[in-house]
Amino acid sequence: MIDSQPEHSAVASQTLTIPHILFKIIRLFEQPDVDFATLADTIRQDPVITARIIKLANSVYFRQWSEITQLKQLLVVLGLDTVRQITLLSATEQIFSQVQPQLSRPVSIMWYRSLFCAQLSEELAELVGHTPKEEAYLTGLLHRLGQLSLLCRHPQQYQEQIDITKTLEQIESLERHLFDTTSSATASAEMRQWPLHSFMCDAIAFQTLPIEQLTDATPLVRMQALGRLLSESTDNAPCVARAANLLFGLNADVVELLRQRVKEKTDAMVCSLTGIDGGEDADAAEGFVSSHDHFQQLLHQQVQQHSVTNVLNNGTGPENKSAAFTRLRRDLHLLFGLDHLCLLKTESDHLQGYDDLGCNPQLARITLPLDNSTSLAVQTFHHSVIHCSLDFCPEDLSIADRQLHHLMDADALCFIPLPHRVQPTFIAAVRVTKAQWQDLQSKKPFLAMAAQSTGERLVHSHHHSLQTQQQRRTEDDERHLQLRSAAHEINNPLSIINNYLFLLAQKLDNDPQAAAHMTIIQEEMARVGTMVSGLKHLMNPEQTPRTSDTVDVNDVIERLHALLTQSMYKPRQQTLHLELDRSLPPVQCCGSSLKQILVNLLKNAAEALPPQGDIWLTTRDNLYKNGQHFFEINLCDNGPGLPREVFNRLFQPVTSNKEGHSGLGLTIVKKLVDQMEGEISCSSSASGTRFQLLLPRSLPERSEQSHA
């Protein structure tokens, strides 16, 4: 007996199929108008491709629903590009397999019985009124997936000691003795990890139990047991008739007619694929064996035609780095059953841990010098060859290797270079078991191909990113030039307006109130000039001058109150109330930014309020939050509150329906508050809206001691 535990997580990635179906599916993808229904009808003839599709659809990469019902629905969710990739990956893997030719006959027999059982289960579901029928079909199609896996893992021993034409009960008795597991247990354990919200796993796990134990099982479990018996028993009619009666109350004649009808249908499929009429299982298998080499050669030509790049890339255009790593994880999961990896990035003189998922911050602290480190990761970099820690004594591993094992919670790691031409751009450290590493020995060329493809995608992504950055810089330079030109043109009329305001102010010297209003207008015009001058720094925020003034916040608010009451609130019959904390001292901040923030908030409030509405503007000194010292400005109104869709997009640019409005008022407020290193928050209900501003209480040097 082989002393090893079955590697359930890799079942779907370790099985082979007949080349006929793969060839047919690839040819379908060459049709420009291929539809999901036609594709599903072909794919559902093959248990291996179907298993891979169900497994991927239920993985973290695509899982979006709670029930598996129809293969066509899974294809629609995955998309044609992903299904095409799965098919090409399977075809490429089959070509690289070193044991595939000698397994053509047993694989063909298993394929025939799987298809026969699937159609029997579907007919039984129709007969007894079970829905969905597709669930019964898929269960029958996958019921020998574990047997295919054990055959591919132990090809010589399985063929020499197990007669593949025997019943599944007889086969599993020998499997249990040889491998300490059975094909049903292997397949059901794998399927439970997908996971399926269905009794499909139970149906496969219990399919060889005595019929008497299944009489109270769910319909799917009973259908699979009967369908499996019908698919492999031709000389034990009494046993089959008894099972049909116990499980569903069906008589022998009905069951035999069903079996004959499905047998003719299955043989017709075999004939359409091979051109040879089917007989019993072995006869049907011989048809596949005799045509195997021909279709294998056709399959090889198809894969060559699509090329390595197309096999491992769905042609969707440049990917970013994150998408490339996601695709690598998906390919390793789909092809090799490998689900856990970390990355080491190639720097000028060392390998650096690269936490691309943001879930393992310790990884970024791993640094491996390229000149003197004995780490397997560094050896992988220098030789561009896959290494595994299982090939070395544990005590010979470097400290860095042991730390990586600890971070990955792994007994063993496989180090895979992701090369571009010669030098790897990244090293992938993948968690493996002993059985997985043994299985990978025959797949190293294919694994290297997948790694090469990822390396090429990463370099292509880097080049695309550089080109995009250069294009953005060029566009920014053009916009910057346009803004500088616009600012220059705007300053010309501003200068003329300021000159005439100066002359007008001289004529109004004898009217103190008019002179005061004129002063406010001049200050606001000066502020407009300052904002226009700031346009030339808009494209380079880091070059924007950070002005800091000694600002009397209460005085700024009172001056705005005088200006806006006359120009904005009185015409709307609204009232602006002030409640100012007179203990608030002058602070160091950008006065123009503070004024812009207040004007935008007060203007928004006025436009949102109905006539007779009230607005309260208050200040408060000495507020502490998270160890920081702030002063507070609150703006409240008694309006109807903000609509939910507006509140959910607060501080984001919106398209304004108001004439003369850009929809950027609150966006500018948030940006200015952030530049002042402050905070802004909003609460809104049917009784009104409240904005709270917290700005740093930074005092002028002379005032620090007196207000400490």
C-alpha cells in the first residue's frame, strides 16, 4: 500500500481527458458567432473540462452566487475568454503530459462511462420529476473524476493491478488496498472544497454503498447510485431491477428501455467524435484509442496555432501588475492545484519581499542579498531554475528560507522564477506538499511556460505604465500651459477693475459705509487675483506656495456676515446668525483658503434653504481630538436636509443643474481643508444640515506663551 494521503485539492488539475473533445471545443472558439448554448452542449460531454469550469466558477476569483444549476449559466458568468483559456490550458497540459499516451484506453473507458452515467441520471431526473435535471447530469458526469485522478497519479500500478472494466465497487476495493483511499472519496473530498451548495458531493461519496442504505437519501443521491449501476451492469439485471424498485419504485422493463435509449444516444456521440460505431464500454474505448493519435496531433497543431502567449493570455490588452498576479494565482490554482504563494521582487542588488495583496506586512521586511545569500530564492534567481525545499535537508536551508516557510505556514516551498528573457523580474514562493511536488515533476515545462508568460506580462505592464505616465505628463504640461495663459488673460481685466475701484474709493471718502463696502470689494478682488495666480500651480500641487497668515477667524466671519447679508441673505429673506467664541485668538493659517471655505459653505446653505430660513455660524476654541489641538467652526441650518444621493457623494465632483455652477463647491472645500491639515464632517436630517470644521489651532509665536 502506498503510504500517502490523497491530494484532494489538486484532483481537477491532475486528470487527462480524450483529445477529441478538446479539439472540438477549440474549433468552436474559432467561429466568430459561437454561442454559450452550443459551447455548453459540447463541454458537458467531458468530465474534466466540466470539473475545471465548476471548480473555477466556485473559487474566490468568480464566486458570485449560491447554487450550481446549469453549466450554461456558469459559462456566461465566466465569460468566453476564460472558458477558452481553460480549454487551451487543458490542451497544453495534455500535450506536455509524459504518461498520456499509455493511458488512452483506460481514460477512454472512464470517459464513456461518465458520459453514459450522466445521461442516465438526467433521464432518471426527467422520469421521477427531479429538478434541476442539470444537477443530476453533472453528478453523473463527474462520478469517476477521482478514478481519473488516481490513474494519472499512479499510472503503472493502476493499470497493472486494476481491471478498469470491472464495476466501481470491485475497483474501489482494490483502490482502498493499494492507495488507502477510493476514487469516490477522492472526488467528493475535492468537490467539497469548491464548495458546492448541492448534494452532488454526497451523491458521489455514497454511490457505491449498498442500496439498502440509500433508500432514505435525497433524490440526487439515489439517482446517482442507480445511474451508476445502469452505466456499468449488463449481466446483472436482477440486481439493477431490485435497486430501481427500492430507490424509485420503477419496474425492470421501464429501466431497461431507459438504458437502451441512453445507450443509443451515447453511442451516437461516440460515432460523431470518432466515426466509429460504439458497442460496449471496451468497444467504444477502442474507437477512441484507434483515433487517439490522429486527434492528439490535431490538438497539438491547434495549440501551436494559438501559440504559447495565447494559451496563457486571453488577449484582453495590457494588464496592471495586480491583474497579472491575480492571473498567476488563478492559473496555478486551475492547472496545478496550488493556492498559496508569496512574491519576491528583483531589485538592483537584492530580492525584496513584495506584499501585493496587502495582507502580510512582515513579507516586506524580507531582504535577500543577491551576492552572498544561500537562499533557494536567490539560487532560483541566478539560475532561472525551479527549486523546491523538499529536495534539500531541512537543516541545510538558510535562515531566510526558514523565515519564508514560517510566513507561509508551509512545510515546503517551491521557488518559481518569473523571467523576462533571461533575468527573473519576480520570484514566486509557492506552498507545496510532497505529493504536489512529485506531480509537478512531469509538468515542469508547462509550469515554466506559465511563469514565463507571467514574467512577460509584468514587463509589458511596466512598459505600458511608463508610456501612460509619459503621456499623462505631456497632457499635464499642455494643460498647465493653457492654465498659465488663461491666468495671464484674466489678470488683465482684473487690473483694470482694481484701478477703477481705487478711483471710485477716492470719490467715496466722505461716505464711511460706502467706503467700508468698497474696501470689502477690493479685498475680494484681491482674493480673486490670488486664486487666479494659483491656477498655474494647479497641475503641480507640490509647487503650490503654502501661504500662512495671522488670521482673526471671528473678524473674517463678521466681515463675511456684513457682505453676504446684504448681497445674498436679505434678497432671499434668510437670516445668518453668528455665535462667536471671543476667546478664540488669532491663528496661523491661510486666510484666503479659510475665506473660500466659508463662502462656499454659506453659499450652498443659502441656495438649499427656502425663504425665511435660518443659518447659524459658530466658533469654539480649544477642541482636542486624537491628541491634536483644534478650533471649531460649525455651520447649521434649518433646511430640509440633503437628499440621500447627494449625501452619499458629498465632497465628490458632481454635475450641477444650476446655471453658472460647476458642481465643485464642496470638492474644493474638502481639498482646501485637507491642505490646511484640518477635518470636515457633515450630518443631515429632515430638520437641517450641519457642517463641522476642525482646523489646527496654530498660534503666532508671540501668542504661544500668552495662550498656552
